Amino acid sequence: MEENNESPFMKYLRKDRLPNIFCAGCGNGIVLNTFFNGMEMAEVDFDSIAMASGIGCSSRIPGYVKCDSLHTTHGRPISFATGLKLGNPDLNVVVFTGDGDAAAIGGNHLIHGARRNIDMTVICINNSIYGMTGGQISPTSPQGSYGSTAPYGVFERPFDLAELVTAAGATYVARWTTAHALQLTNAIKKGLNNKGFSFIEVISQCPTYFGRKNKLRTPIDMMRWMKDSGVNKLKADQMSAEELEGKIVVGEFANEPQPEFSNELYNLIEEKYGQKSQAAKSAYRED
Amino acid sequence: MIKLDPNLCKGCSICTEFCPKNVYENSKTPDKRGIRIPVPKNQDKCTQCNLCALMCPDQAIKVDEEDE
């Protein structure tokens, strides 16, 4: 009865790859669990899921999942995922990306994916630092935080990713932290069900680099900080800028359906050529 | 019944901290990897909310429903 002792999410994982490479207490594992939980709640077929990821700690996640996955060049997972979705619109494309991957090198791909409103779910694990390369400051590091390239603290202003993607036109945007696992599950469920560009930003802990440089040495310290400084969007809208200093605004930023890119494109092809696109699913045809 | 896989656990203590009923306790003695693996000491308090299984970053925890 060995199977009974396994975690409920083990059936989706490549067991021969475990234990995973992430540091003790890394948030990536929590996001992985909440993704499976949200997928079960959204009643999405696991076989229809295809994952794409770029480079970074968080982009190693698809390597542990028993589904079709693409591990692509740095910053370009959304471009690859666009091709994947247009090649076979029946797939549920999920992109796992980090803050360096989505906001720094792949910033343009992110906003143009959102502008096109192509149907995919982008889960951005934002740990506010470049964890894989040694703790350099990323575009989302909070002002005043320390890193190996900012020994006196960051003075640059950080990106607000959720607001950026909302402004770029994504149809479902939410931000939660790893300390809000149940709310995050719900957001992933809504993101998977949304027909359009869904962006879920997860503020995650990196105890190894962000924690060590910012006096939050253990994952527990970091998660307590995230839990205590989280303010819901509805409440934050009524607070002043001074009150919101050092807080993490969590909640739903956008949720309004718009015409979806692959749908529109296929409708146009059918309208102009009088038949369904031949390109779609050509690799899957029996002849 | 809480089952914990000692080969997958990395001893981050997230389950100890976030269990709403304080079911877990860190073991006093480290194992041979130097990790203090949490022990579900107060299993009678467990309400099977499954939060520990959801928040375990290493998929090491399974919470079984009580079979009488």
C-alpha cells in the first residue's frame, strides 16, 4: 500500500525527478501544489495542459510535471506559448515564469501577450530577486531592499506587475502571495476558466537570497512578513500612499472578458477562405 | 492519519507554522541529513483541512481521512 502514503499531488509529478532542486522552504513548490488544486477545481483535463517556461528557478517547474512542456529561451515563454496556442487551440497553455523572466528580459513579450489577449494562463512567481544567479536586484525588488548588486539598498522604483499587465489589457489579473494558498488556488481556477490572457502574480519567498540579505532568514519569517503586509485591493483603494508604504496589495485587479486572439484569427480564416484553417492541428491528422 | 515522507521533507517547518490547530512539532533530534523533520504530535486535533498538504513545497505530506 505504498501509494497511500503519497501526497495527493504526486500523481501529476515525475516521481523519478523528486525530491526537487528547490531550496528548503522555496515558494515554487507551494505554487505547484496550488496550481494542481486550482486545476482540479476548474475541472480542466490534465491531458489538455501544455506548459511553457523560460529560464530561472520558477521556470524549472514544468520539468517536474507529467505533461507536455517547453523549456524555452530566457524571457520568451509567452512567444513560444503563443505559437503553441495558435497551432492547436484546444490546448490549455500555462506559462510558468519568474520576475526576471517576465518583467526584465521578457517585458515586451508580456505586455504584447496581454495586449493581444491570447488565451493562456501566465503564473509569474515573483520572488523580488534573481535567485538562480546569486541574489542580484530584479525590476520588482522593493525600494530599500538589499541584494548582492545593491549593498546600500535599492533606490530604483520597482515594477508593479499586476497593474502593468492590467493596463496592457489582460482580461484576468490577480496577485496573491504564497502565504495565501487558498486564495491563490481560487485565482488559478478563475484564470484557467477565463478565455483570454490570465495573469496571476504570486509573491513568493526566496529565503536563500532575498531572505538572507533582508534579515528574513527563514521561510517562516518571509511568509509571516507576506501575510502581515498583505492588504486586499478593495481596502487598498481607499488607503493613502503613505499608509500603503511597505504593504503588498493582493486581490483581483481585472476580470472582464474581451474577444480572444486565437478565436478571432480562426474566425477570420474561415470567413476569408470559406473553410477551417488547414494549419491547425495538421500534425495530429491521421493521414 | 497524517503521513509524512521523510525522504522528501527538507525541514522548512512551513507545516509547523501554518497548521491552524498546531498539530505539528519539530523533532528534537536532527536526522542524518541534519534536518529536523516535523512530527504530527497532536493528531487528535487534526480537522483534515489539508492546508499542510497544500502548503508543503516538497509534496511530502498526505492527510488521510479517518477510517473507523
